[in-house]
Amino acid sequence: MDSVTHDHLQALCSDLLQIIGEDIRREGLRDTPKRWADFWQEFMEYDAGNSDTTFEAVSADQLVTVSDIQVISLCEHHLLPFTCTISIAYITKEKVLGLSKFARIAQHHAHKLQLQERLCQDIAGDIVRLAETPDVAVLGIGSHMCMEMRGIKQSATMRTSVMLGAFRTEGGARDEVLQLWRMKG
Ligand code: ZN
């Protein structure tokens, strides 16, 4: 993000504050446009680091699961945050992904305007590509400020799952992972 964009963001924030009736000269708000622009810069330019290191699988057809990766993203409908707990499962073929990569992949896709459904799909797509397996499942359990601060103002949990390859068919790997995620029996 260049300084022109940062300046533009600050100007937008000053406008917003005035539109909602605030006095932008009062002490608490004096640096708010700068802080707000800094936030957007940090959010959009976040670098999750290298996520494509893979190892040769010791044996194929193992079910690998990684649970409880916490991310915070921004809902593209309301520009309000949502938190999401991500669990990932895949069946190994030739490649195994390093453990730290899952969190990086999740963080990478969380740092843009998102929908929870697409966040899970984006993560699943990366695992398919990097682990070179069609068998990937991703579960997201989200809590959305746009639901909790607006409308009926109730806290609610939203679950979205993406089931690809072997996880699409009833039984077998699908049952195993759904049980692990306590979504079944
Ligand atoms: Zn929303």
C-alpha cells in the first residue's frame, strides 16, 4: 500500500467520523484516521509466510486432521469481523504438508474480505493443490459480528463445511471425519 492510498484511507475515515456526527478534533479521535488506515494496511498486506513446503508421504491413504485453527476475517457484506475456527482433514497421496502450513493457509485466506463459505473453499482448494490430493475436508465454525451487532443481536454459531473427493461419499472417511468433528453420532 503506497502513501497515497494510506492518505486516502485517512481522509475516508475523517469523512466517516464527520458523517456520523463526531468532532474529529477531539482528543480521542485525533489519531483515529491514521490508526484506521494502519489497520487496513496491516490487514490487507498481511503475509502469512511460505505455505507450500511439502514432504514425501511415508505411506499414502492416511487421514490427516488438523483442528482448531483460529482466524479472524472481515465479512464482505458488512465489513465487520468474524472469527472462525477451522479444522482441516485430507487423505495423503504422495505429499504431506508441514504442520505450520495449515495455519498459514488459513490466515492467508482470512486476510481479505471474505464469506465464511468461501474462506473454507479457498482453504480446501489450496490443500488440494499443495498436498496433491482430491480428498480434502474443511470445517469452519464462525461467529459473526454482523449477526451479533445488527438485527436480532443474538450470538449464533455458523458452521460451514467443504467435502471433496472421498469425503463426499457417505461412510468411510466422511464418517470418520464427521465423528472427529462431532457432527455425527
Ligand atoms: Zn456480514
